[in-house]
Amino acid sequence: MRWHSRFIHWLWLGAAALVLKTSLLPYFFPSGYVPDLVLALVAILAFYENWPRGLAMGLVLGLLQDLWAGRLIGLNAFTFALVGGGVAYLQAKLVHDRLFVPGLLAGLAAGFAGLLDGVLLHLSPLGLSWDTALAPLPYRILTTMLLAPAFGQILGLKPEVRVDYRRSHL
């Protein structure tokens, strides 16, 4: 699949995850504990991309979430861009497992994004307290850790198999 068609798919998936997160999930989860579907989607899609594309995907989907929320434009764009670029960079250094490694990277990414969001929200004009900003962090890590591999399985994402043909004919 070419780059621009993948980008369009990312936008559709991100928009669907955002609508689901904001319209349906608040009926089932308490305020502040709604799973971040967009972050899990960024983590799993970045796991199968290179780091510039992961960075771009995180930036665009984070900006989409910021525009949907309508306040603190750039907060999620910044953190999701770092998450997308970081996961895509780290995946090149790890074995491509379909469940454990994406879940582990997604959990680490959620912890990093949660801490960064907590610090930025505490320093922002909203001035959230540390308790309010960081209380849902363990829950956010766990849900993202479980949702990202599930999204990978649902979307049928598979690691790229690279064969060195120079050595395969020996």
C-alpha cells in the first residue's frame, strides 16, 4: 500500500477511534478513566512503520484529537508525535512479535504520554493538581497495553518479512 493511501486509512481509523472514545465509551467508564483508543491506535500503527511516518501519524492523530476537544491545541499532537516516533524507532531494534512486544511498547508509550501530559497540564493555565493529572496513569498504561495488540489483530497487521536473497541461495 502506498504512503498516501496509508495516510488516508490512518485518518479514518483515528476519526473512528475518536468518535468511539468520546461518544460511546464515557457511558461505560468513569470520567478520566476512558481508554485512549487514539493513543493505542498510534502505538500499534507506529509499530509497523518507520520513525518519520510514526512521528507524522502521531502528530496528525494527536492534532485531530486536540481539535475535537477544542482546548490546549497541541498537547496531544506533541505527545502522540513523540510516542509515534519513539515506538517506530524502537520497533526496528526489537523482535517483531505480534502480541507481547507491541503491548509492552504501547504500555511504555502510554506511561510516557501520561507523565508528559500530567506535567504539561500541571504547568498549563488549567493548573491541574498532580493527583488529578496522574491518578489514572496505571489504568491508562494497562488499557493501552491490552488495546494496542488487539487493534493489531483486528486490523490484520503483520510485521514486514525481510529476506536477504544474497544469502538464501547458499
